[in-house]
Amino acid sequence: MMLWLLSLFIVQSGSGAEWVGRPPTHIQRIVSLAPSTTELLFALGVGNRVVGVTRFDDYPPQIAGLPRVGGFVDPDPEAVLALKPDLAVAIPTSSGRKRVDLLARLGVPVLVVSATRLGDLWHAIDTLGSTLHVENAAAALTKRLQEGLQKIARQYRDKKHKRVLMIVGRKPLVAAGGGTYLDDLLAAAGARNVVTSGGAFPILDMEAIAALDPDVIVDMAMSHENDGVAFWENHTLLRAVRNKRVRFIADESVLRLGPRLLDSARLMVEAVQF
Amino acid sequence: MKQRWLGIPPALLLLILSALVLVLALGIGTTSIDVLAIFHPTEIIWRVRFPRVALAALAGAGLSVAGATLQALLQNPLADPYVVGVSGGAALGGVAALVLGFTHPFAVPVFAFAGALAATLLVLSLAGQRAYADPVVLLLVGVVFNAFASALVTFLKTIVTATKAQEILFWLMGVISVEENSTLLVLGIYVGMAILALWLAAGVLDLLALGNDEATALGLPVERARAWVFGAAALLVGGIVAVCGMIGFVGLVVPHVFRRLIGARHALLIPACALGGAVFLVIADALARLTFFAFAAEIPVGVITAFVGGPFFLSMLLKKVA
């Protein structure tokens, strides 16, 4: 019975966002269940309504004193409830629906915005804008990001597109494949992803990488860069290693699909074009 | 029952202690600690903490009674649903239900029960009669089975989608989450009936614990009695693993402590283990909530019971070997 009632409130609002629970009308207190949605809320000018964030949040600086409600895979229901939020904003995570359903059952409506492809960002900004009645800020943010991205893309459109391998984990070796926002970002930076099959984040071995033979390897596995240098310099069978074309992006923001998109795009351009 | 403490019978003492722990646990949360919270309950106490404490109590009681039962059946004080591989089998069954895409609410518990039962039969037949002669053989078979089951679970985890993989991971580390009241009610009836059945069979358990020959000599149809009691224990473990994942060592620590305190007669041991197991897991889960203050993340309760139970198990094993 409960489940059936709950399913009535699951309203699809556009392709990239989903309500779990009854959409609220009056929103003063928001808990953000992902670092990227926190950044979006602040970029839309409603950061003052954010009352709780995850333990992974580190931007913008204003969040420093905010209560942490757990991670995006494991938000703690009591910690969320204690903040008496009108709304929780989340992204779909590998933990599935259970945690989000629980929050809705406890009376906290959750807006889940997709964060897989670049296109999901525009949906997320649009949905947050209309939900929080800041449509103008949303439109302005989208316009700024889209124009900035087009400007970057125009610069490198006519260059010979390098073939790039994006690494997001070293042990095991995990690459960013097609169907990811990083794939879109790489395209905007004027390069081509060598990984086109095996799903969003396939696990590769050195032999597979040698066969893909990328011109450039962009290592975004967030650990100390010296470890990364030591890791790759042993693998001289890779042309990119021999040609000293392994680049590191140590800024975690590049993995977040949020309002710092243009910074991420510039980091990607620097990594692949220079 | 002869020993008394300040003139209070042990049974009453245990009841008072259990009630006290339940009240205190309701006062411990991830956001505030107020041991008297029960006297001015908030929405959080009723809707978040109460379901957790209730689930921890149910799971702890069931696992502890299942442990006491397995120990009698196998005549082995080191037996525990987790150690001998029954929990691993239940987890494997539950994962199979997920991977095969069964969505009916009863699919996972039924598969978990089937897995627990299959694991019990397999472990028993592999260990064979030697299990009764040499307790270590049974443990070794259990260890190998657990390793095999977790490898199989990991394999299944690799070939499914990321969302399902996270769901599967939950089976490998026990978690007490906030479940719906209807789930708690069904599990409560289920665990309560299984514990009651095993309590009513206390006399049979006493005989089984003596060993096959003695039990047969005393007129017990041993094979049939063992089959029924094993079935009840597997049912108990399957139901609990289906809701909480694999929580180890509860069934080892609690019966052992109570056998020391009140003796090995199952008419007393079973209800004492039910209460004591509930108290043990409720405390472990309250500790799990406390870890949130330090890490803004909760340590799974299975990790905490393993921290306690692992060294406990080793010390018992050392005593046995020495």
C-alpha cells in the first residue's frame, strides 16, 4: 500500500529529472546530496537556502560550516531529517533507489537530477530553476556555460583531433568511455575518445591500452601526481608514455558535472592540446 | 536458576537489562544523544530510530538463537551461522534472486532461505560424519564455502549493472537500515515463530547436543529431529540475511556467554540467547550510529560485530587447540 502510494508521487519532469515524493511548493531549506548539486544551487543564487551537504563537498567556500549528512551513496536519514528540509536534491547513484525512497517515505521530497551526460546539466539547471523560482538565474547560467563551451569548441574544431585515453582509476585501470560527460567534455576540447565500447567506465588492462594506442593519456585518478608519474613511466610499451604525452588533472572538480564546467573544459584543453 | 544477584532471579534481571538497553539505544542517534529521549519522543525517534532498534533486536535475537541451535546440532561451540557458511548461502540465494530479476517482495527471502538450506546441506554432507568427530573439519568446510560464496557474489557483482552491484555489496556487509513497519512486522512474526519452535524443541536440542549415539540410545529419532531443527535454523538465518545482509559472530558470542552464565539447558538458553542477542546487536548498531559523529559516515554494523567477534572466536579456537 505504502509503495503503491509512493509510486503515485514519482512524477517524471522532463527526461533528466525525477521527483520522489510530493513536489513541495514552498522551499526554504534544502539538503544537497551531491557536491555537484551543491555547486549548482550556489551558482543559481540559492546557496543561502542550503542547510546540509555531503561529506565530499568542498566547494564553494561558504559551505565550510554546514552540517554533513553522509555521502551521496549513504545519506543518513536521521541527519537529513534533523535539518527539517523542505527538499533534498540528489543525483542518481549506484546505491539505487532505496535511500531516496526512504527519505521520501519520511516526508522529505527528493528531486533527483541526472548527471551522466553533458545534456543532463542543462536539464538539471532548468529543473532547479523552475522548482526554486529562479528561472532567470537558471537561463543566464545555461547561456553563459553553453556560450563559453561553444567558444572553446570553435577554437579547436578544425585542428587534427588527437586520440585520447581518459583514466579515472589506476588500480584497477578504469577509463571513461562513451556515454559519459567526460566523453562530451573531451569532444568539446577538440579530441576523440579512444574508448568507444565496454560501457561508461570500462576496466582495461595494459594490453588493451597498447592496442588502443592513444596519442595522449589524461590521468584523472585523484591521487598524488608523483604516484601517477611513477605508475606510467614503467609502461614504455605505450606510445603516449614514450612520447611523454601522459597528462594529469589533479583537480577533482573536473569529474563534477556542475557550474565550473568551463574551468573543467580549460583543464581538458590544456591536457590534450598542449 | 539457583544463582541470584541481589535476590533478583536472572531471568528478571535479563529482562530489566534488555529494556534498559532498548531505551538507551533509542536515545543514541547520528545527530543527537539524549538517553532520556524516550520520555519526550520526537518524530526522528519514532520514524528513524525505533525501526532501526527494532530490526537490530529482531536480527540479534534470531542470529543468536540460530547460533545456539547450530552449536547443539553440530556439538561444536564454534559453530555460528556466519562461520559455518549458512549466512553465505543465504546471501548467495538473495543475490541470485536480484540477478535473475525477481521483484516480488517475497522472492529475496525465499531465495535466501533456499540458499541457507542448500548451504547447510552442502556443508554437512561435505564435512560428513567426520564433523562430529573433529569440530575443526566442519569449520574448515564452512570457511571454504564462505570464500567460494563471496567469490561467486563478487563474480555476479562484476557482470551486472552498477546499481545492482551496489545492492549486491550490501549483502556482503551487514547493515541495519530503516525498514518499513510492514517489513518489521512480517520479520517479527517470522523470527518470533522460529524462536518459539526452537524453544519448544529445547528438550530435543538437549539430547542432540549429547551426540548421535547417546540421543539414539535415549529414544530420539535423531535424523528426523536434526532435519527439522536444521530447517528452523536455516529459515531464521535466511529471513534475517534477506533484510540485513550478513552480520557475523552474533550467534557465536552470545550463546557462549550465556552457556557460561546459566548452563547449557536449552529451555533456559534459547530465551536467554534471544534477549541477549537482541541486546548485543542493538548495542552494536548504536555504536554504528555513534561513528557518524566522527566520520559523517556510518560503519556497517557487520564490521562492528566482526571487530568484537573475530578476536573472541580466535581466543576460543586457541583454547580448543591448546
